[in-house]
Amino acid sequence: MSGTAAERYLRLGLQLGRHVDGIVDSYFGPPELAEAVGAGPLASPRELVAEAESLLDELQDGWFRDQIVGVRTFAGVLAGETIAYADEVEQCYGVRPVRTDESVFSAAHEALDRLLPGDGALSDRYESWRMAGVVPADVVEGALAGVMDVGRGWATAHVRLPGGEAVVLELVRDKPWLGYCHYRGDFRSDISVNVDLPHSAYELIQLGLHETYPGHHTERCLKEQLLVRERGLLEETIVLLPTAQSLIAEGIAMLAPELVLEDEGAAAVAAVGVDLDLEQARAIARAREALEGVFVNAALLLYEAGEDPDEVRRYVERWALATPERAGHAVRFIQDPTSRSYVLTYSAGHALCRAYVAREAGGLRRLLTEQVRVGELVPNIRS
């Protein structure tokens, strides 16, 4: 591959996307480059490994190089290289997946037992609480639009959004994820919400803010304006899932609902239009945070312990207090080629970005507008 390092990276990522649909989370770079890749010969995974290694040899340590380490790792897996799952994840994201002891989940269950009303099995009580606040399917779209308006108001008070930015909302089915922000470039995003499973009012608020303001859409708009248009960083015109930037992106998006609800909780609840005790919901959400580790454990069970997927589904059902349907959905997500390693980004990204924003003045703005490396969030993390 010829051209600048950034152009070669774009071609590398687009070629990777020809092998695994969905691995390119977003592309808004030169259309002629994408057209040339699509019309040209398909590079083999081994050729992609060689090109990534060539780029790594030429680049100095930094954010850009971190991205290519992830791409090289993923291409190697496609090429049939034998690598331990934990090593694969660490090389993609700069954070190693660590198994959480079930005693942590038990402690979270005890906290939820004190918070959830009623008697009987905790999983049943949690699901009853969820379903009591379910948003009817015919009002999901309007409720989400209202939540996004609240989030946008919060975001504009903290950062300067580019003029003309906008989102288009669509409801979808039969997807391995619950929500998705597909950034199209020119400050536009398609926001897809999976309605196969019912969403509670609190979950819908979280989802709307996660995907839009000040979550994924906000980050991509600001980085297109400040990094691509103003600084000419062409490498920012592609977002690839198995790379360090995705861990930070998910961390920002996971943090987004907490930040907005702290200031605009009543407005967000009013936008959904479903009766919700926000303080109780937030307390339950805080107690459930420890259960984010269930899904990393599930991935380790699948890919390191070689557990049967049905056994892993039952594990998720037990410890995440999930219905069989939602547990099955989670295992399907972990088994998808685009998200087998990606599952770590939610819990690890959330923890790292929250801690960074708490200790660094202007931390959120920097995460949203600069090329922050994972290793900068916690100094002793290998990046």
C-alpha cells in the first residue's frame, strides 16, 4: 500500500472491514479512497498483518501507533494466529481483562436486595421493577427524541457543538446490540435502537444519552471539527472497533448518562413520560455497576475456559439477574466477531474515564476533543 501513513491506515482498516462486516464502526474519509479499496483486490489477512507491521516499524510511540497495534492484532486473529484471548484483548485496547470473583456479584445482589421492593427471588424482583417502568413500544421513538433534546442542552452548556450537527433516529430488530450510533460524517449520525427487547424508562434514558449527547455522536462531531477539519488528522476519519480509541469512546458514552442525570434528571424523566423514581433508579444502577464484570467473565469463560455457550448464558442469567432472553442476547453479542473482545470496553472504559474526569479539571472536554491514549488515563497501564 502506498501513500501517507494515515492513508495506508485507512486502506488497512477498510480492507479489514471487507473481511468482517461491522468492524469499521465509522468511515467519513476520502470517498475515492474507499471506492478504490472496494473495487480493488481483497488483501488476505496475512497481507494486512504485514502492512500493519510495516506501519508500526515507521511510527513513533503515540495515539496513532496504539490504533495500529489493535488492527495488527485483529488481523492476526483473522490470519489464524494462535493467541490467548486475554492477550488479544490487551493488545487491542491496552487493558487486560481480569476475572471478577463472584463474591463481588454476591455483594451487589445484597445491595439490590435492600433496594428492590417485594419478596421472592431477586432476579424476579429486579425484572418486576424493570417491567413496571417499561416504555410502550409505540412511544419509544418520541421518548428517545425527548431524552436526546435534554442531553443536547446539557452538552451545549459544556462544549461547543459544530453548527448543523444532527441525528436521525431509527428503530431496528434482530441485532446483537441494544443501540448503535453510526456516524456518517459532516456532523450527522444515524442512531439505531433495537426494540426486540423491552426498554425500561431508565434504560431508555441511559441509551439515548450514551449514543448521542454527550456520548458517541458528540465525541465524533467534535473530533471531526477539531481534529480532522482544523488539524487535518486523516486517521480520525475512520473508527475501528478493535482499537484503543473504542475503549475511550465507550467510556465517555457510559459516563454520559451519569453526568446529565446529575444536573437534568427531572427533565430527562419528564421527556420519557413514564413514572419513574429517579433516585431509586440511580441507586439500583449504582448497585448494578459491579455486575458489569459478569460480561467480561462470560467472555473469559467462552474463550479461555472453553465453556459451552448455554452454560455461559445460564451464568449471565444468574449473576447479571437477566432474563433468559436478555442473557441469550448478551452471549450472542460476545460471540459476534465484531464484539468478542469489545465487551471489555464498557466496564473498563467506564471506570477509567470516570476516574479521569473526577480527578482532572477539564477531563471530559479533553476526552471529547483530543487524542487521549488509554495509558494516560491510568499511568501504570501498558499502552
